[in-house]
Amino acid sequence: KTLSDIEEMLPPELFHRIHHSTLVNLSHVTHLFKSDGGYIVLENGEKLAVSKSKKDGLMERLGLKKD
């Protein structure tokens, strides 16, 4: 199955695609950094890059303003 197939099976209110190859559970996101191209930090400390094309959508999902 492709990541798109898996994405369709998951609850859209909990999961968001942050990169071509990365789907994240929003309830595990602790920080969003716009520096260094944009990345998030998860509860376990893992840092994941957020693509430019997905950053605005992620900020909206997290209730943050674009600048």
C-alpha cells in the first residue's frame, strides 16, 4: 500500500501529511519551528522536516497564524 492509501484509512482529524513521505499524528507534535526550512518535534524528541508546500496547511491544522 502507498502512503496515500494509509492516509485515507486514518482519521483525518488526527493525522496530517507534512512531507511527501511523512504522515504524522498531530497529537504527538509538541513544537513547530519555522527556521531551518521548517520542522516539527514530537513527544519522543524526534525532529521531522515539514515541506514548504505542507507548512501552511500544518499551521492551519495546529491553529497557528501564517506570517
